[in-house]
Amino acid sequence: MPEAPIRRLRWPVAASLLRKGLAMTAIDDVAALEAELPLEALPLDAWHRAKGARMVGFAGYHMPIQYEGIMAEHSWTREHAGLFDVSHMGQLTFSDETGGASVDAALETLLPSDIKGLKPFRQRYSMLLDQEGGILDDLMVSRPGVPGEEGGAFEGAAIYMVVNGATKYDDIGWMIEHLPDDVTMNHMADQALLALQGPEAGEAMAALIPETADLIFMQSGPFTWRGVPLWISRSGYTGEDGFEISVPGDSVALLADALCELPQVKPIGLGARDSLRLEAGLPLYGHDLSPAVSTIGADLGFAIQKRRREEGGFIGHARVQKELADGPGSKRVGLKIEGRLPAREGAQIYAGDVLVGEVTSGGFAPSVGAPIAMGWVSLPYSALDTALEIEVRGKRIAAAVAPMPFVPHRYRRKA
Amino acid sequence: MSRYFTDEHEWIDVAGDIATVGITDYAQEQLGDIVFVELPAEGTTFEKGDDAAVVESVKAASDVYAPISGEVVEANGALEDEPALVNSDAEEDGWFFKLRIADASELEGLMNEAAYKKFVASL
């Protein structure tokens, strides 16, 4: 597929032209254009196939949906440690000539979170908002070194950011439009990303790199393994303790093999990644989050620290401020479902005859032993235990607004 | 008794005027862990190709079509308590429903086991 890289590079340009209203007018045209792009291979492609993975198209790449089966992989991760290839995600760095001051100031105009106050080696959940406060993407930002000092990871970048795979080219286009010229953004297209998740992840990671045992949740740092530079953070998206490991693409197979040789670790596909994150109550961009919804409605207000709420100065602040004062029109909620019939994305939610919302993620929850869902309902119906009904194939099934997470988080926090 | 297969990965056992319908081992393997099966009510009549049942796996919901026309005389109640039977024994205990065959000529175009195996191998 020699033409693939060229076509992909054109996409952010097309997307940014679209936003400016200069090119095509229908979103469908762009979606169709994107759907036509050939799928690309990630660095671990052959590795997954050799492990017996079933591959599917996801976010523009061939990715493993499962190896031995979603239920078995899900349970293995909850009990031991699962290794996930998340190399489709976008890994970006931001640098400047002012010891990080320009980067921090610029990113605070794009992100609602406190970037200036982000300490070295700490990580923070944030998002990109559009002018109306709609969510363009959710992401992680971290500080890969001590500002102004030599020796930070990623060639001294001020900020390292991980964005979603399906949205990365849109994100890049959006940020190119909005970042000042003295900030350099670098897309590390050849960098792979692994997630090691589960109660035995700490033990497994320490078997390779003993120093990682000191990391606590949302802390990160540079490590070297067999001469390979790694950036490891204690974080993830399953609700379990675990790590995300940024590794050069040409060394990722070596690292994946070393991890999977440990008795605690098995490779886990996208299928279980989805059921695990749903049980953990974590929203999935493109499903539970989109430009049509807001941060406060999504119950992600924790990502906007007090100073930022008060001072504003970021794109989308007006919506945040208004919804903090008046409440959002609708809210993202957890839904527990009676019986065994799963309610899936797109199923409509009713209170009596009134259509009050829609399921945005749903399925059978292996660790709960029942179907669960996440959805958006209008504010008056969003209180815990509100009895609702979900329409599945013409039938109404009973549901109720439930607390999230559905399965308790087991992050390793400070003792 | 003879067994027929469809290109929608269903099997049909025919005994007299009763057809027992299920999905093939290949189908269950493709669907993955099955967590719910929605079966038709007794007395429902189907035209060939109608939506007859729904299989919910961890991944997705999939329709099962009526491979031939007929009236449902029995549904496999065991699947309500144990949908995973479809994974463990798709082509025997994991059957879906039994139909009283309306038009036996509809069986004519279907595959036998050897032809179905060849079909699966070609996928």
C-alpha cells in the first residue's frame, strides 16, 4: 500500500478545511473518504497474528479484537495482568525555547485543565473542547521532565500527550490551527504504546524493571530496559492497577515478548478492553463522548481544576461556566439492566412514554455477570436509582440509573 | 434424518415434517462468547429469510434468519438459563428452535455437510 501514508497525511488538512467551511460541506463526505482509506499495520501486527489474534479494522489500523475469547481475556485481566497494544493512539510532544512556559500557556488556551501546575512526572486527564464546549477528544497530558533542566524524556519536551487513535489526525489539525508559532508539536508516529493492566501488573512490570514499583497512580517516568528508552506511567483504562508504556516501534515486539513470558501476563484484545473500561465507568470517545456533549454533562468536571473554572481562558469555557451554574441539559449516567438482554449503543431510553435519552455504550459485563450500559439522559431523569426503560428490538426492558464504576477501581494510590 | 446447512451458517435437521434449527460451530466460533439468545415464541410463523432469533455475544447482537418457512413448534428453553450452550455444543444441545416445515422444496437448494465444510474453508 505505497499510497497509504500520503492519503493519511492529507486527512488532517481535509478535516481542518472542513471546519473552516472551505472544502466539502457534509461530514458524511469526510467519513466516507476516511472509510476508503486502506487499513494500516501497527508495529505489533505480525506479533498479534502469531499469537492467534483475530484482527479487525479499528481507528484506521488492523487491530486484535481477541485472542482466546473476550470473556476469558476480561477475567484474566481482572485476576492477573493483561497486555494491550494501544499503539493506534496518538503520542504527541510539545516543546518551546522558553523552558516550557510557552507550551504551558498555549495548551491552557486549548485544554480546560491546569497545565501550568502540572508537576514533573505527573499525568493528568484532560480534553480538547470546541468553541461551543463540545468534546473533540479526551486525552492524557504529562510532564516528561523538570522544566528548564536537562535530561527530560522525549528530547526535553515540556509536555507529552496521548490522544485517541480515531481522532488523532483531527486533533493535530485542530491544534496546528490554534497553537502559536513558538510551540513545536511533534507527532511520534513511530512510537508504540502498550498497556499492562491488572492486579498482578505491578509484580510483572517490576520483574522487568524493579524501579517501576515506586510509581503511584498518574505518576510517570523515564526508564531504560535492555538499552531501550521507555516512558512508563502508572495509569490505564480498565479500572485496575497498571501501566502504560511508550516504547520505540522497533523495540515493542521484544518488550511484548518479555512481558508475555511472565506467568502473570497474557495478551488481551480490544473486545475485553471495551468491556473492562465499561465496567470501570470510563467513557469511550466517539461513543460516550462527542462534539455534541459537554464536559460537565459527561461528569468529567474533575478534569477542570478550580483556577481554570474561575479564570477561564480556554476554548469552550463559556459552556463550562454556564453548566456549572445552571446544570447541563443532559448527563452521562450508568445504567443497570434487569434480566440478561444487553442494551447496546443507540438503544433509546424512556421514562414512561417520554424519550429521555440514549444508550452510548452497552453490553454484557463479565465481572458483574449481567448486562450494563452507559448513556445520556436529560437532567431530570439522571438521579441515582431513577427507574427507566430501554427499548431493545421493540421491547422495553427495565433499567435504573446506577452508580459508576460498576466494578470498583483498584488503582495504586499513595499509601 | 438428514442435516442441511445454509450460507448464513445455520444447520437444519429434518425428521418428518419437523426441522430443528441451530447455528454452526463455525458461527459460534466467529461470534465469540454468547451471553443471551432471544428465541421465537411457539406458534410464530416465518417465511424463509425472516428474522427468527437473535444471538447476543459479548461483542454484538446478530440476527438468525428462518432458513425455511414454517411454524415454530418448540424453542430451546435451555438456552435461556445457559446461553453458553451455543458455544459449547452448537450443533447438538445448543439448537435454537423447531419448525413445522411449510414447504419442503425450500430444502432443495441447501448444502450438505461436505458442501458446507468446503464453503467455510473458502471464507
